[in-house]
Amino acid sequence: MTYPPLGAAAARFVLRLVVGMALCVALMPSAVFAADGLAEIQNLMRQGQFPQALASVDAYLANRPKDAQGRFMKGLILTELKRPNEAIAVFTKLSEDYPELPEPYNNLAVLYAQQKQYDRARSALEMAIRTHPSSAIAYENLGDVYAKLASQAYDKSLQLDTSNAAAQSKLALIRDLVSAPGSRTPPVTPPAATPPIAATPPVATTPPATTTPPPAATPPATTTTIAAVPTPTTAAPPAASPGKAESSATDAQQEVARALAAWAAAWARQDVKAYLGYYASGFQPPGGASRKAWEAERTERIKRPKWIKVSYDAPRISVEGKQATARFRQYYQTPSLRNTTNKTLVFVRVGNAWQILSEKTN
């Protein structure tokens, strides 16, 4: 995939478009229930058959309208087909439904930058960074947008005062920077059907280059924090119709997958209050410890490291009435510890939310 530079003066100044969403397999069970459909779409994209890929992804989404992976791929296809306004609509809706994902914000920024809407591009990238402070691509793209905004400001200054030597020098420096050899080009390979959750780029399995902790998360009530994941309120339909029952089960699996992703995100950003909020009042701590003692222990362990990384492979989710079981392989990392475990979480439906009733590690 190739994308035009942000301006004529910046011949190699190209924002990077993210082509994979690492959290998709966690948020939606599509990787478990519809991997073949996604693989077919990806093959068409690799072959450059984007009109056919668009028809296939539309058919895929007709049965799974909430599927994040499919919707993300549709945004990429529309971008390739030079239909930026439609791609923007797809990524905008995806960012509204899944505000914890940085990738839709990043791709919105690329599309806005192509349209020379640099303020909007900057805002989108700032949202990407708020949701995932260790997104290197978002930071790099934000630097490029700031460079372009700086170039425009210096141009304006020179229009008002052609003798401004300082502005001339700064403008030349910016142009040299953005047209320097070795500038990167965007990735060209679509995501794998079931990428590990630590794939490009949000949840890396290697520690950051610095031990400086990520910026503190904003309070859960705001719309820019991962804790603000919307919870669908669809009630379970009557069991009389097999088709409706199957649809209801799929909706419940998706809701559980969302709750699982939000729980892991709260843990990773060390938001103890949000993390503990995903446990039901009837939760029984492992080992027979009291709830109070368990919460104190979890608080201390979550707050102690300078940073935490939590990721997992595509979960296997089963639902029976108001209870659901999620089984997955979990990857945990801090500056001093790294481990991999198999985990089983049993969820219970409480009102319109799914909360953890029991937790088992093996």
C-alpha cells in the first residue's frame, strides 16, 4: 500500500497506516467462529482484488455487523479503493464502538492528513496515544503531523514578513527533515486471520526501550479511557426460534469478549479500581483467601511494577444462560517478570454487564 505525501515540500513525508488490529481477536470471537471468511478476504487483499474483497467483507459483515476485525478490514479496503470518506466513516464508527483501540484513530489520522485536515489528524493521533501510550506508530505519525503544521506556520509567517530570517531558517530545517533519505513507507501486508494479540502494534511482548512508566490513565468516566468500553444492552430473545437463539448466543459471546478485553486493558494500565470492578460481588478468590485480603494483594501487585503488559491469544468462549466461560492463553510481563499461563475465567451476567465469578490459572 502506498499513500501520498502530506505536501509537495515533503517528498518523503508519509504517515503510516496500521493494517492490523492486534486486539480484534480479543474483542470479538470472529477469529474463532469465522476465520475462514476473514482469510478469504485477506487473500483477495493480498492479490490486489479490492472490489472483490469489498464484496466479500460486506457479505461477512451482513451476518456479523459488530465484528471489529471485519469492519477494520473494510476500512482498509475502502482506503485502497480511493474512497476516503467512506473509510473515514468506518474507522470513526469503529473508534466510537471500541474507544480502547488505537488503530482506528491512527488510520483516521492518515486519511485526514491525505485531505490536508491536519488538526483533525493531530486530534485522532492524540486519542490513539491516550488509549495506548506505547503506540510507536502513533507517536511517529504525530511527529510528522506536527512537522507539517510547523511548515504551514512558517510559510504563513514568511507571507506576512518575507524578511524574517529566523522563519526562513526554520522552514528550511523542517523541509530538510521531512525529505531526508531513509524515510519510511507504510506497511503493505494485510493482517493475518488470527494474529497473536501482541501483533502490530498495541500490545507488544517485548518491554519498551525505556523503563519510564506510561502516562497515567484518565479517569474511567471519560470517553478516552479504555475503561469506557460500551456494554451492549441487547436482551436475550425468546428461545422459541433457533435462529434467534443462535444470534443471541453470538451476541453474548461478543459481550463477554468485550468484558475480557476491558479487564485485561485495565490491568495493563494499572487502573486498580477499574480492574477490580470487573469482578462480581460473589467472586471467590483462589486459595480460599478473603475478598478483602485478595483485593489488597492484587492492589499491591498491580501498582508495584513500573509498567505491565497483558495480552492473550484468541479466547474460546462458551455461554450457558447467564454464565459464560472464557479460556485463553495469557502473556504477562513486567520489567522483572515474564510468564505465560493458561487461564479460565467464568463470567456471570449482572444486569447488562458480564463480571468475573471465578478465575483459574494452570
